[in-house]
Amino acid sequence: MSLEANKELARRFIDEVFGGDKAAVDELVAEDFVPHSWGPMPPGREPLKQAIDRVYGGLSDHRMTIDDLIAEHDRVAIRLRSHARHTGTFMGIPATGREYEITETHVLRIRDGKVIEHWRDADMLGLMQQLGALPAPGARSEAEPAAAR
């Protein structure tokens, strides 16, 4: 595939697969797909579909805005901003109703017109702070002694 075709496939993967379209997984993702960044997860399409269900069970109003898309050989790198509202249990955190926006970088490896591997790096500290699971920088804890305040 050409670099432009790889970039288009990567854009569709972000927009459709991460947009919650499980039918797009069958079209865009290889049967032996390997996720490298989501903790212990077996290879294949079905675990990816289950991950989509978990994410969309905890988030609504989800959108990803691509800022950069760079292709070389069989890899495409994507820099984006991810935004959602936390409306259900997500990553073990009960719904807060809060919105978040974080930056993420994704790298996809493409083989025969399908995404075969995926790596992701995201601002998880910023996510946890925005959801209230961790204090924001400079925030004081109620558990902090009064003398320290």
C-alpha cells in the first residue's frame, strides 16, 4: 500500500474503530491484531471489540481530533486530542460526570491493508486529574494537616 493509503487507513481506524464502530474492526483490523499498550489483552479482533464496549460503557460524547498523521514504510504515527464525558464506570472509577481532554500518540503497523499492531501513549496523569481520581497540580488535599496549608 502507498503511504497515503496507509494514512487513510489509520484515519479510519481512529475515526471508526475508536469511534465505537465494531463493524469497522472486521474491515480495518487484521485477525491476528496485537495491541501493545492496553495491559494484558490477547491478540485478535474480539478482544478489541470487548475493549470498545468497556470504553463506551464508561464514556459518552467521545471524540478524537487528529493533529498530526505521519507515515513511513508500514507504520503510521498519529498525534491527537481525545475528549469525553465520564458517565459510567471507566478504568474502575465510578462515573463523575466530568469531561476530560488529553493528548495521545498512536502508532499503527499495517500489513496487507489492515492494522496488525497498535501502540499508544496517552496523558493518563492528566486524565486521572481531570476525572478527580488524583489531585490536580497545586491542589491541596483535605487530609493535609491545617498547619501545612
